[in-house]
Amino acid sequence: MVAVTPTAAAPNARRRPGGRPVLRLLILVAIVAVVLYPLIWMVGTSVKSQEEIVNNIGLLPERFTPGNYTDGWSNFDVSFGRFFLNSAMVSLLTVVGNGLSCLLAAYAFARLRFRLRGMWFAVMIGTLLLPGHVLIVPQYILFRTLGLVGGEWPYLPLLIPQFLATEAFFVFLMVQFMRGVPRELDEAARIDGAGPYGIFRYVILPLSRPALVTTAIFSFIWTWNDFFRQLVFLSQLEDYTVPVALTLFIDSTSQSAVGPMFAMSVLSLLPVFLFFVAFQRMLVEGINTSGIKG
């Protein structure tokens, strides 16, 4: 009778997981806690009384004070809702301006051929090296000379540059995206009788949605949070946007309303958060896309 030797243990036997996944999880939790701590602290401070804000540096309030939201909303002669409407109007018009102008400029650089195209593209990229604080002085002098500062519609100095493709970052982003679109599509459109405008309308524009969404999201967030340019060009209380209006709660000559300021700061984050969540998937697609998906 022949003895049967037992088979060797399977080489792919399961191994006990080590401590690396736990360590990674702890590191991620620590990073999330550091990132979210300022936000949680601001939310907690928005429901603290004036005295508790000074004496209690903890996250949770000892006495819940929801009146900061109502006080902040009606703290000025103009309702804080007016500032929200002003910010929404400026941000949405900036999104439209950047989307249209930067897309047209990117189409010219990426698809059309004209003299000194490379030089002008290099000049445009070079403007990224100029700080915005350096450009604000000549812009203010120009718009002041044209009578647009403090005019009937004071938002023109903030919006006109956005309709002239002055945001080189978005132009560069769209140029890189369009360079990934096969030129065979342009040639097929030319065979069908389409000119440069037809190619832009029926080929480039439909395929540029990810890049447009990326431009729209960043334009909205940056404009909503912009403070310096809006402070320079806006002088009337009823024309203020949210970032400028938040500074009104801090008064060096009298008592500052810190609690209502934090309450309105919390509310000012909601439009940006909702806008980002609504287009988050398209944002990731726009950043990662470098060509056409099959």
C-alpha cells in the first residue's frame, strides 16, 4: 500500500495584515483633523457670546448663542443678504466672462495659425509671473480715467477684464486641453464645409465641457473669496460684496462684533461648498482629461 504524502501548503495562503494599514489610517485621520480644525472652530465660535469668545478657546460653546446669525444678518443699514446677492452677481458674471473669453483665446492659440503666435503665447504665459497687487494700480488708474470707478454700475472694473481673457491660467488650461483633441476632427469638419467658426461651434465647444467646468469652478471660488480688488474698486456700502462686508464687523474705534462676524463667515462658505460639491466630478474630469475618451 503506497503512502500518500500530504500536499504542500498553498503558496498563496492568506497572510495576516500588518500594522501599515492602521498606521496609514491614523495619519489620514490626523491630517483631516488638522485641516478641519479651523472650520470646526469657526462654526463653534459663531454660536458663542462675545465674552465666551475671549475666554473660551475650545471648540464647543458653553452657552449656545444662535442670535449671532440674526444680529449679523441685520447688523448694518443694508441687510447682509444684499452683500450675498452682490457677490453672487459678480461671481457668476465672472464665470461667464472667463468661460467665453478664455475659450476663444485658447482656440486661437491651439488651433489657428497667425504670425507671432508663439511669441504672443509666451507673453501671455509671462503674465502669470506678475503679482495681482502690481497690476491693480495701473488698472485702477485706467478705469478711473475712463470714469468707471464709482460710476452708476461700480462692478464694471471687476468684470471688464474677465471678458477680455486676462486670466492667463485658464487660457493655458484650455490650450493644453485642446491640444489633446485630434486634429482629424477639424479636417473632417472642413471636408463637410465648416470654417474656423464652424469647427469651434460644432467640434471644439462640445468637447471642451470638462475644461469649461474647471474654469467655472475656480473662477467662482476665487471671485467669491476675492477681497483686495473688490475693496479697491467698491466704495459704497450697498455695493459691497461678502468679503468686504465682513471687515465692517471689526471697528477699531468701537466695540467689534466678533460673534456675528464668524456667523456670517460660516454662511459665506455655503455657496462655495455647494458649488464645489455640485461640480466636483466634472472638476476632477476636467483636470485629469488630456484627450478624448473613446
